Amino acid sequence: MSEVRALATLPLLAVNLALFLLPGVAAALLAGARRSLSPARAVMLAVSVSAALGYGAFWAYFESRWLGRMFSFAILAAALAFAAPALKRNRQLRALALEMARPFACVVVVSLCWACFLFLFSNPFATGAEVANVRFFHDVQPGDNQIPLIFAERIYSQRPVEPFCCGDWLSSDRPPLQAGIFLLQRPLKLFGNVRLNYELLGIGLQCLWICGAWSLLKTLGAPVGRIEQVLGFLVFSGFLFYNSVFAWPKLLAATFILFVASILLELLFARRPLTWFDAGLAALAFALALLAHPGSAFSAPALMLLAIRGRRFIGGTKLLAALALVFVLIAPWIAYQKFYDPPGNRLLKMHLAGVGPIDSRSVPQAIRDTYSVLGPRTAAAYKWANVRTLLGPHPLLAGRSEQSRIAQRDYLWNALGILNTGWIALGVLVLRKRPPALRCSGLLIGITFLNLAALCIVLIGPGYTITACCSYADILLLSVGLLGFLLRLPRAALLVLFTLQALNLFLVWIFVKPAQMNGGQLQIGLLAAGIVCSAGLLWRFGLSIWRTPPPASLDASPECPLPD
């Protein structure tokens, strides 16, 4: 009976994700009724507005539970009141909604599939959020994925945030976006316990990286078939699967960075002045990325480079206004860190200065003190160790062992896995002077290298550049760039690589029995549902690869038209 009841998690996840998206979709339809809005812009606006409302909910609940609950119900009522009539009377809005439904449907299906496999050996109604901490490794994983839940519950119940959790960590050490999004939906819970609802919503939020990648690919001018090929390889990535179900907000933050990159690239392609709408949307997305996870800042060098290349299209007034909007959005959180639960700079001092314990020093002072002790030679050795860590100790490691999962989780090279074949394809295409399958693939790789180089220099080291310290947007940008070259391989080679990608996911990650749970109890219903969902995804994405045109027909692929 419990195995059948476990299937109730699937509609529960779909409802949680729908409740999150509904206000943003209503806002996108409202904007679409007043201006021309591309599907990519509509998707970016929908996700960003829904997330921003979650941030607003955090402060409403921080003031009082009554105010927060009124905010939650008012947002839902307003979204329903506008969306349904607008879709009924406006044919253009219905067409826009159908286009938006493509990436959102993919997010829902992938989220459902991964939830089935996360709870494959446990009753979701008995385990909830903590199952991801014990599902894949012998050692219990840190509780970073549960910190937004703990924070949200403290705020919702109006309990003190000090002491917080996880030793001497403070509530101000992690940004509040995911906690706020959960708070927005906290009083709307239909059934199941709070921890399960949080985990299911968290999976859906992390899978929004699909919307980020979809928007980027639409900006690059990729046709539908090419978009499906890229998403197929990414969806079956072991790294992305793990970080989707271990629902810490790293992939959520990456989604917003991809939105900003898409806006800047589209500006450069179109060679037109930046509109106030796009400036506001880019600023909102960047602020949300920082409010989801501070590691998003490590993608800033590439965004700055794109902005500099397009400076004649941006304009000083709009740039200053966008920066001001970013500051206005993050200022309340900075004030919370500084005045309500200080000092709030522990993560910065840990990663930039190697200082773990809380102390009264500022970040610049801690950095200065650390480097004065290290000296130039030791500091340089630390930076070189950061570079080597990107490859990891076992760059060619393969197999079903836990060591393989650890390598794919922690090291950039292993996280890319099969996609590293793109380096070979890149070399061949460069020698033959042929373009990639996606325009600007080389640019995506180049700006990722810029971000990673800056990361190796900025992080104190030695060996601090494991993926957990990176911006996951960089991993996604590099993956898309490599796929731009990899997809020029013959169809047979692509099918083999896609099969290997799927086999790695299922054999190394999904069908591993959790040691911490003594093997667990197999959930037959979730297994069947997961197989059906994954089979559908494999068929859809595999079919797009099967239909790949021969490489010779792609020689006229569009180039990357960046201004000098």
C-alpha cells in the first residue's frame, strides 16, 4: 500500500511547480498583452517574476506570519484572476503560452522522473528532504540542501534564528531566495509533510536550468531539433541529475545567470540598443542569482566581457539604472546580514581567505592577513593547485564505484564526462575550418575559461576549485559550448555517445543502493513511473539525434556576429 501511496508524490510535485510558475506566467501574459514578447523573453520573465515574488514573501513572513499568508493568497488569487480570462479572450496570448509550455513541460517531466529515482529505495512520505543526504554516498552529505527549509520554517513559525543550525553557521551565511520561494507556497500545501513538499519543490526549482539552457539556445538561433539534442545530453548528465535532487540552490542560481547571458548575447546579435525592459529583466535575473547562491558572482567576468563588447548598444544611463536595481534588490539582504544576524561574511572569508571560524575582521582584512602569511611563492602554488583540481585526480575514471560518483560530483572534467568528446570534435573542426553546430560555441567555451581562470586566482586554494565552489552556470555554458562541436559528429557516433551518457546516469547514479539506508525498500510504483518517464525522454531526445542531418550539410551554420 505504501508503494502505491508513494506515487502521490508525482502529482504533488507537479502542483508545487505549477503554483510556483503561475504568478510568473500571469506576469508574462500581462506583458505580452502590452508589448511584443518572444517566447524566450516570456519564459525568462515568468521564472524571474515568480522567484522575485518568493523573495518578497520572505520579507513579508519576516514581518509576520499573518502578513506573509495574506501575501501568498493574494499573489495566487491575482494570478488566477488575470491568467484565465486573458487566455480565453486573446489568441496571441494563447500562442505565447503554448510556446512557453515547451520548456516548462520538459521541466515538469524531468522533475517527476528524477523524483521517482531519488525515492526509489525509500518511502517519500517517511523520509522527505533528508533522503538526498544519504542516497548516493556512504558518508552522510552536508545539510546545505536543507538550510533553506530550516530558514523558512524558522521565519514561518516566528522562532529565533539564533542559534541556527549545522554547528555555528548563521542564518545570514546563505541567501534567502529558495527559502522565500518555499514560504510563498507554505500555506498552500495540499497534502504530505512539509519536508516532502520542500524537497519536491526544490527538485522543480533546480530543474529550471532547462529553461535557462532553452532560452540560451533560442538566443543562439538553434532550431527545435538542435535544442532537443543539447537538452538530451544535458538532462542525462549524472552531475546535473545529482544537483537537481540534492536540492541546494546552485542550479537555480545558474538559471538566472543563463538568462542574463541570453539577454546580452541577443543584444549583440541584433545590434540594437538595449531596451528598458531588457535592462530591468537582466538586472532582476542577476540579483536573483546572487540571492539564490553567492557563487553566481564567479560568472560575473564573462557577463562583464559581454557587456563591454556591447557597450555601444547598452548606454550609460540604462547600465547605471540596471546596477541600481541590482543594489536595491539585494540591499535588504545585506542589511539583514550586517545588522540582524552579523557578520554574514563567513563564506566569503572561507573561500577567499581560507578563514573558517567567525571573527570580527572584514573580508579585505582577512584576505590581506592570509596572503601576508603565505607569501608569493606559496600563494602561486595554491593557485596552480586550483587549476589542477579542475581536472581532478582521476580524469579518466569510469565505472560504477562510489569513487566515480564522487569524481563526477566534485571535479569539472568528470562532471562533463562524455561531453569532453567535444574537445576532439573542436580540434577536428578547427583544422578543417568548419563551423560548429551552434553558433558562438567557441565564445561560450572562451568566456567559461575566463570565469574559471578568475576563479582559480580569486579562491585561496590549494585545490578549492571543486564544482561545489564554482558557478554552475559556467558548467552549463561550457557544456553547451562543447555540445556545439560534439553535435557535428556523425549520427552513429552521436547515438553511441548519447547511449553512454544515459548508461552512466542509470548504472552509476540511479540504480545504486543506498548504503546509509541498508539498501532500502524498492518502491515498485516509483520504479515503473520513473522507467516510463525516462523512456519517454530517451525516445524524444534520441529521435532528435537520429534525425541529425549529415555533417556536410551543416557547413553553412551561422557564425557568431559579435561587434569589434
